[in-house]
Amino acid sequence: MSTNNSKQPVSPAAGLLSNTTCQMEEELSISFSITFMTVGILSNSLAIAILMKAYQRFRQKYKSSFLLLASALVITDFFGHLINGAIAVFVYASDKDWIHFDKSNVLCSIFGICMVFSGLCPLFLGSVMAIERCIGVTQPIFHSTKITSKHVKMMLSGVCFFAVFVALLPILGHRDYKIQASKTWCFYKTDHIKDWEDRFYLLLFSFLGLLALGISFFCNAITGISLLRVKFKSQQHRQGRSHHFEMVIQLLGIMCVSCVCWSPFLVTMASIGMNRQDFIGACERTLFTLRMATWNQILDPWVYILLRKAVLKSLYTFTRRCCGVHIISLHVWELSSIKNSLKVAAISESPVTEKVTQQTST
């Protein structure tokens, strides 16, 4: 960065700064970053509070893997938003002078590791939730008897350790995370890629993210189709109608938010990794898709937790007043989706079902 020709020690961060700059880097201020981080923290905090209250209410009666997985997802989003947001605010407050405040490149490495982990881990957890929900709907007896809280905790540990391993791969391979062209975040090397290893990291990140989205989409589609079939076959059961309708809405919300927020960033990283995109032209697009991906951490708690009976009732009433059309009777809203999900598991775990299973086994 200095124009002097005299011999001066060069910090490791100097070699990691991109020679290209994004024109969008001056459009955002520190106040926007603080506001964005605050909204994400408040949203996830509210979701955590709702989950804790639901867990305290149902843990004496039911042992549901849904609450455990949802809690892990929201907590991961919370800490990802907190850590990454705090580092981004610090970078803005320091005028993005990485050479001055990160001479040893430690902060950039931490930033990059947190970016990869907080990106992949929620996607992995979303796919695990989709698989768990699919098994719970299509095979309720197998789900209640074979998938215990111990198994779910083991799956959570495996997902977290795998996400940490992927995030640490560049460090284990003696590669550094690189300060990106906007100088506001750190990630894998994305400009002037000539080494197969740098290309491998980008393609691995994109492949794992898109694979998680694909699994979530596939399992949620199967779950939604199964719920619709049950609904049409049992029109006389009000509770079944409310349960199925709420679940279908949540599944659509999950698929839409995850795909819309993450697909552009993952596809962009894959295109850069395959050298199908000029980095100078993709710099501003990459920054835009990154901001789209960070919105997923804000929208996740609202989709997974807050889109329940009370909100749906309000939306129904508002729509009915505006349109003046009778869409569906209000009596179908009886129980929230979380309670219904837990109730299905409780019915499967009841003594009656245990006796039936014992009789069939004998």
C-alpha cells in the first residue's frame, strides 16, 4: 500500500489484499451494518425465547427432535450473525485498513472460518430437519421408536464437526483466507485463481451447499405431498386439516427462503471456481449475492418458528377483509405446528402403540 521504495517489513495481510476494488464498497456505511446485525440478533433472540418456552412446556410430555433441531439452527444463526456482524462492524469502523489492524492475518482467518461455518452449518441443519420431518410424516412409528433424542444429538454433533472441518480445510492445507475486493469480508481466494486447491475449496463449498438445498427440497416435497394426500383422504378431521395446512405453509416458506437466499451465492462461487466468470465483472455480483445469503439468517427464525397459528390467523383475517372472499373456516386453526408435530410423536409413543408393536413382534 505504500509507495516508498525503501525496505520495509511487509505484513502477511498485504499479500492477501485484492488488487481489484468493488464500486459498491462505498455504498454501505457502518450504521447499515449495525442495523442489519441488530435486526438479525433480535429476530433470532425472539425465536430462541419461543423455542425455550415451547421446550419447557412440552418436555415433560414429549421428546421431540424437532425442537432440538430447530434450536440448534436458530442458535447457529444467532452466533453466526453476532460474530460475523461484529467483525464487519469493526472493519467498517477501522476504515477497512486491514494492513493496520490485522498484520498477522489472524482476524481474516477467523472471519473466513466463521463465514464458511455459519454458511454451511445452517444449510446442513435444514437438510437434517427436512429428513427428520420426512421420516416423521411418512414413517411415524419408525420415527418414534428408532430416532431418539440421543440419535438427534449425535447427528447434530456430526453436522457441526463436519462444517468446522470444511471451514478449517484451508488452514490445514497451509492456505490463508483472503481479504475480498470490497475489503469488508474474508473468504476463499476468488480472484486470479490458478491453483487447483483454491478452486477445490470454492467448488466444495458450492457443492455441499447446493447438495443440502437439494436434499431439503426433495424431502420437503415428499413431506408436502404426503400431507396433502392425508388431508384429502381425511376431510372429516378438523385437527388433521389444520395440522396439514400449517405444515405445507411452513414447508413452502422453508424451501423458498433457502433457495432464494443461498442459490445465487453458491452458483456464483461455483462459476468463479470453474473459471466461467471474470472476477472483475463478478465482484459486485458476489457482494450482492453474499448480502442475499445473510438475509437467510434473519428470515430463518420467522419461517421456522414464528409462522404459526397466531400469525396465520392474522394473515387470514387481513386477507379476508381486503378480498372479501371466504377462503377457509377459522375453526381449522386449532393447534400450532410445533404442538401438532410433537403430538404425532406422542401418539406413536403411547402405551397403546407399544402394546400393538409387542403383539406384532410376538
